[in-house]
Amino acid sequence: MAKKSKTRNDTEFVYYDVIYEDGSQSSNRRIPRAQIEGVGGDREIRAIIEAQDREIAEKSGRPRGPVKKVMPTAR
């Protein structure tokens, strides 16, 4: 009997591409859909991504530069 393959439910997240002021890019940044429901616009999404960056920087000891642009990932 064949096993059922486990598939990830990508509808739980919204994906964004982030461009930083130094020209670097981070693709497919995941934000939980529940976290952005009711969010008004790019400012709030940018704040969520910047908070993720701060958390990553604390763990890695390597801070990211300021965010220049946030755009939904074309999937």
C-alpha cells in the first residue's frame, strides 16, 4: 500500500521579497497569514519583516540593513 505524501499547506503563509538599502535581497520571506489579516498596508508588513530581522540578528549576531522595499513574491 502506498504511503500518503505529506504536503505543506502554503496557504498558512504569505511570501514577500525584501530589498535592503545596501542592494541585497531576501526572497520568499514567510509571514503567517493570521499575523497580517487586517493589516492596512506596506508599512505594517515592513514592520513585521523588520521585527523578524531583529530576532534573526539577535541569534546570529549579524544585523541586517534597513529595508528599502517590500513586495509580494510572484508565485
